[in-house]
Amino acid sequence: MRSLLQLFIVLLVAVSAVQCGELAKSTDIVDATTICGEGWFYSLELNGCYYVSTNYTTFEESVTSCEDIGGILVTVWNRAEYDTVSLFIEQEDLGVPYWIGLKPYPYYPYFRWLDNANANYTHWLDGIVPSQNDTETCFAWLKTSTDDGWLEADCNETLPFICKRHTKVDSTTNVYGSSGSVSSPNYPAPYYADSVSLTYIRVPDGYGISLTFDFLGIDANSVIYVIDNGVVINIITSQSQRPTVETSSTQLLVRFEASKEGNERYIGWKASFSAFAPISTEGSFNSPNYPYNYGNNERITKVVHVPDGYGILFTIWDFISEQCCDYLTISTPTEGTLLTLRGNNVTKPLTIRTNSVKATLFWFTDGSVINRGFNLTYVADPNWG
Ligand SMILES: *[C@@H]1O[C@H](CO)[C@@H](O)[C@H](O)[C@H]1NC(C)=O
Ligand SMILES: *[C@@H]1O[C@H](CO)[C@@H](O)[C@H](O)[C@H]1NC(C)=O
Ligand SMILES: *[C@@H]1O[C@H](CO)[C@@H](O)[C@H](O)[C@H]1NC(C)=O
Ligand SMILES: *[C@@H]1O[C@H](CO)[C@@H](O)[C@H](O)[C@H]1NC(C)=O
Ligand SMILES: *[C@@H]1O[C@H](CO)[C@@H](O)[C@H](O)[C@H]1NC(C)=O
Ligand SMILES: *[C@@H]1O[C@H](CO)[C@@H](O)[C@H](O)[C@H]1NC(C)=O
């Protein structure tokens, strides 16, 4: 019976949203259990889940009971939320007050929610505002056919309670660029408890990714996995010292598993990333499979970076490719394209020196005809004068 009522509420909220001229398509009407879990009510308009308990507990116990099911004792931010939760309470019809997450506060506006947000909206029973000097009191919500509003109650009384939580958000973010920043969902507002978010970072080919956590404020049960090309290269917890991680591939995944214990009280994390070319003084680069044939449709970029005060001396030991369509270029940011090699008449060995500390090598093959390809080496070559 209860699940039928829940579905009814969802429909009702969806219809009222349409009447208010807000977007609510028929596809938005979903079963509350799917989104919020068994026993929860779902409000499409508020994008929130609400639980109206039938257990009787003290105020303190109600706080932990809500946490145990991944929520918080209900907060009410405005009239729309009040009216919606009011409808949910009516479904239970216990005729007694329910604990809400309100507490007294010595300064204006005199009441705060347990998450420390100001209670800008209040709805007192019969308009009676409690005396503002009793900091030990607790509050409950009475909703019957004749009464509707909040009242003071002895915190040790046992009453049912109302919990609230966001819908479970499993978000995916894709970021592409040579630098930028990424963060937990909702940042700098608290992340959603009991959710998983994936952030993919990709930098231009040939570079690695350097990722530095600038801010880390997660609960003790949440975990951030940093994954480089399928391999976990760092596991970050609340104990970690704002780490920097470097990848060897161009794509990085930050998998953030937020626990339900976090309970939407922690801000999360923020990190900045940049593409980097590791500095080296020598190295090599071959076409795939060299000295065996390369493949079709290859697009490979390699960035070479030597210390300041050096140029790069490349030696191409061997080169053979399809004349028309398979080629290797060497370019630098300051000198443009220095060299394009293709075909089978390249002088061997061939040397070329850059003035720049950085060079980009790019190997391209088309969809047909394969060959042996190339092998090359490079060394950092000091600038004289
Ligand atoms: C209500 O009480 C029952 C029995 O003690 C318990 O299993 C259940 O988890 C409680 N529900 C909530 C929301 O605390
Ligand atoms: C209460 O109002 C203040 C200022 O008017 C605002 O900054 C704050 O976000 C509001 N809090 C809530 C819970 O709506
Ligand atoms: C609290 O305020 C009421 C009047 O609003 C007053 O009668 C009462 O004595 C005050 N109590 C304390 C502890 O200050
Ligand atoms: C509530 O109960 C606790 C311990 O059970 C007690 O210390 C406290 O005085 C009680 N408060 C009231 C207002 O009765
Ligand atoms: C290599 O061959 C191509 C076409 O056959 C020709 O255009 C090019 O000048 C030749 N390069 C050298 C260095 O001989
Ligand atoms: C490059 O390839 C040639 C021919 O296969 C080989 O003789 C040479 O040793 C290779 N040099 C390097 C540095 O790999």
C-alpha cells in the first residue's frame, strides 16, 4: 500500500510542477524506490528523498537513525519543501509530532538546522515562536487534520522522525585540456553521501598528467582512487597529505567513492592538473613493432623535453615508409615544423638539432600499405654562446 502511495505522491508532485510551468516530462515520472530506495518518498521538484519513520526514538537517537540510513534529520528550506514533506507526513498519519533537524541559536535568525544553515524559513504551530533563550530544546513537526506546524518538545521524549537525503548521484565528468581544475560534485558545497563520481582528465597526446590536490576535506570512510590507464596509482583518504600524482599516460580517472557516513557535511576535494613532458637528457622513439612493419591508421605523438640551456639532437638511424601517406614530423614551439620524413630515400643516418628545449614528434599512417618504419635516438645538446 505504501509504495502505491509513494508513486501517487511522485505523480502528484510531477503534475503540480507542470502546472507551475516547470519542466516535467512524462519520462521524469519514476518510481520512488528506484531513486531513493525502499521506504523513501521522492520529490521530483525538490530532487530529494524523504523518510517518514514509524519508529519512536529520542531526538539524539533520531539523528543517528537518519545517519544510519544515509540521510540527515530533515531540514526545510522553503515553503515548497514544507508543503511537500507535509504531504508525506500525511501518508503515515500517526497523529503525533515528528522530530526535525532544527536547533536553537543565540543570535538572529535564532534557529539553525543541524547542518548549521540558517533557518530562514520556519513554520511554527499556531504562529507561536518558541522563546529564544532555551538552548536545550528540540523541535518537532505536528501535522494532523487540525494542526500543522512546528513546536518545542522535550529532547528525551520518544517520537517518530523524518529523514532527508539527496538522490544518489553517480556523476561522470570529462575534462580535456593542457591545464585546468577538477573537483568533487557540488564543490564547494558538500558532496552527496553514498555516491560515486568519475572524473576523466585527458591531456594532449605525448604528455603525462600532473595532478595536485589543492584541497582535501573528505570524511574518514570516503576514498579517492587515482587511476592511470587502468592502473590505480594512488589511493587518497582523509589522512592523505594533499598529494601530487603523475601519470605516464594521457588519460587519468579520478574515482571518488563517497561513503554514507560522510553525511553531506564535508566539502570534498579540488585538484589542479597540467600536462607535462618529463625532462630527460636522452631517449629513443621507434615506429610501432620496429624493425617489423608498422600498422595502418597510426597517430602517435611524443613530446621530448630537455633541460634549459640545451637543444635536442635527433639522429634518425633508419627510415622507410609509404611515400604518399605515412610520415614522421619533428616540430618545436619556436621553429615550427623542422622536418617531415616519408618514403624510402631518406639519407641514413640523418641528424637534426633543435634550438628549442621541447620538440613534438608525430607519426601518421593512412589506411593502407605498411612498411618497416623508423628508429631514432635523441640527446640533450648544450647551447654554446
Ligand atoms: C526501526 O526499528 C527497527 C527495529 O528496531 C529497525 O530495524 C529499523 O532500522 C528502524 N528504522 C529506522 C529508520 O531507524
Ligand atoms: C538564508 O538567507 C541567507 C541570506 O539571505 C542566505 O545566504 C542563505 O543561503 C539562506 N539559507 C538557507 C538555508 O536558505
Ligand atoms: C527566557 O526568556 C523568557 C521570556 O522570553 C523569560 O521569562 C525567562 O526567564 C528566560 N529564561 C532564561 C533562562 O533566561
Ligand atoms: C534526558 O536524559 C538524559 C540522560 O538520559 C538526562 O541527563 C537529561 O537530564 C534528560 N533531559 C531532560 C530534559 O529530561
Ligand atoms: C625522395 O623521393 C621523392 C619522391 O620520389 C622526391 O620528391 C624527393 O626529392 C627525394 N628526396 C631525396 C632526398 O632524394
Ligand atoms: C636502428 O635500426 C638499425 C637497422 O635496423 C639498427 O642497425 C640500429 O642498431 C638501430 N639503432 C638504434 C639506436 O636502435
